[in-house]
Amino acid sequence: MTEPTILPRPTARPAPLIDPFQRPISYLRVSVTDRCDFRCVYCMSENMTFLPKADVLSLEELARLCNAFVDLGVRKLRLTGGEPLVRRNIMWLVRELGRRLDGGGLEELTVTTNGSQLARYAAELVDAGVRRVNVSIDTLDPDKFQAITRWGKLDKVLEGLEAADRAGLAVKINAVALKGVNDGELADMVRWCGDRGYDMTVIEVMPMGDVGGETRVDQYLPLSMVRAGLSERFTLTDIPYKTGGPARYVTVEETGGRLGFITPLTHNFCESCNRVRLTCTGTLYMCLGQDDAADLRAPLRASDDDTLLEAAVREAIARKPKGHDFIIDRRHQRPAVARHMSVTGG
Ligand code: SAM
Ligand code: SF4
């Protein structure tokens, strides 16, 4: 009698997450806290009411949720906030998720930060597997920096960047274009980034959440104008470079650096959207610019295995809308969505 052939057991791979418009969902952004040590004028009002701590998922629960998404085919995770690096014990979560890199399903783990805590954490981030960070800086003028962030200090952030450089972290600077505030300075920032070997992305201000006295019309500067202005100083060449995000990139011939434009208002970027956003309470937003969301906290807490959670994630992805409807003009003074950017982390 011949021995039965033992075939290798097929590893049951769950079907990937594909939305109704055939976009594969491979990128999860996680807002690990809605709290922040800054109060940027376009992001928050000075007197913010934050979520009650009791509503916020523990780091263990966030890790379980993120792991479930990686099991479902998510390949890129970005931790954001609020300010992710002010959450207590955040490095535990970073190290935990870092274990999914190098063959564990995850291809990239990144962080978006205001840089205030980077001097303390840069080396540890690298140690946990983070290779790139986005640092938000809208101006290199210390007084203006304080005016924009209300509570921030530019020198602390610059110290953080030094630490990132020493640790070998690749840095991309995010700058929100603000009419009459930093528009005259963006060319100098492009040069500064080029000199330091940083990529840079300019972002259009988005109408999210009430920010107090200022109106979006006052802040809004279309990037078509920014690009036209920069083109007078630099030779910008379109390139197909992609980081999995919505930015369209050019190279800046004079600096050799890369410059991205995120233009939700002047150029809708939804057709290639591969992402969903998880809040620190376990709410999943399928689109940054829409209110529809799914609660993942209840299925997460309802059982120790991930069957209910996976079903809830699939049901949510099946509702991902085609795109957002951001609009800023004098007739639309109210935010397009009521929640602040700090809830979903941008
Ligand atoms: N605190 C971190 C930081 O500032 O990088 C991470 C969270 S913050 C909400 C993520 C990004 O969203 C930052 O680059 C910030 O400048 C941007 N942002 C916040 N509110 C915005 C708005 N209303 N429109 C456009 N970008 C915004
Ligand atoms: Fe905080 Fe980032 Fe919002 Fe500024 S943009 S208030 S640093 S969350």
C-alpha cells in the first residue's frame, strides 16, 4: 500500500478588503488619542472638549484592532491623533505593531506628529521598526509658529528633527497653506527641506470641525496658487511617485527634493483612495470628508475571537463612499463635517 500523500495545508487567507468601487483597502490610519499639546488654529479651537477617557480604547484593544486589519490585508499603518506621542505608554503600541513588520503582513508603520516629543522618542521609534515620520511644521518663524499652534515652541520641534536625523528616520514635513500667514514663506521652506534632505507636502486647509473665531474662507489658500508661486522660483517636474497617500508629487530641480501637494478642494483625490480611519474610541470612518462610520468597539468587546469584528469591518468597507464633498466658499461657512481633524488624524 502506498503511503498517502500529505499535502501542505492551505493557509486560510481571508479575502482582501475591496470596497464597492473596486478600491483595495490596504492602509489604516489610527488616531490613538484626540488630545494634543498644541492648539493649531485650523485644527482645534483653544477650548477643546476632549473625549472622556472612559470612552477611549486601551492600547491593548487598539493593538488587537490593528492586528485584525493586518490579518485582513492592511499593509500600511499610520499612527496619528491628536498628538500620538502624548498618549501615555504609546511606545508599547508602536513596538507591538512593529512585530508585524518583516514578514508579519505589515509593510510599513509610520507616525504623523507635531514633533514636540520627537527628541524623546526618535531612537525608540527606529528601534521598533518605524522608518519614516511626517512632522507638521507650517512656518520656520518662531513667533508665527507660536501664533499658529497657540501652545507650540518651534525650538522643541527643531530639536526633535535633529534627533530624528541622528536616529536615521526619514522625515517629511507637512505644511498647511494658510492665506496671509505662511504663503510668503513656503518657497523658503521648500529650500530648507531640500537642504536637510526632507520631503515636503503642502496641504490645503480642509473644512473640518469648528475652530473658534476664524473662518475657513479666511484661512483657505488654493494650492493651484501656491504651485504657481513656487513655479516662479523653482523648476517643478511632475513625477509618478506615490507613498500610498493622496499627494501628487513633483521634484524640485534646484534642491533635488520632492514636493507633494494634497489638494482635496481644488483636485479631488478620491478615485485612488485605499484607506480607512480608526478613532481612539474604535469608530471606523470610511471617508475623511463624510460622517458615515461604523462602531468596532462593540464587536471587539463582545468576544475574544475576531469573527464579529471581521464581519463588522467588512460591512463597513461595503459602505465606503465614492468620495467627499468638501467645499469652501462664502456661502458655505459651516464645516463640511462637524468632527475635528484631530478625531481621525487627517
Ligand atoms: N498632531 C499631529 C500633527 O500635527 O502632525 C498629527 C495629527 S494632525 C490632525 C495631522 C495633520 O492634519 C497635520 O499635518 C495637520 O497640519 C493637518 N490638519 C489638521 N487640521 C487640518 C485642516 N483643517 N485642514 C488641513 N489639514 C489639517
Ligand atoms: Fe494638534 Fe496636530 Fe491638530 Fe496641531 S494639527 S492641534 S498638532 S492634532
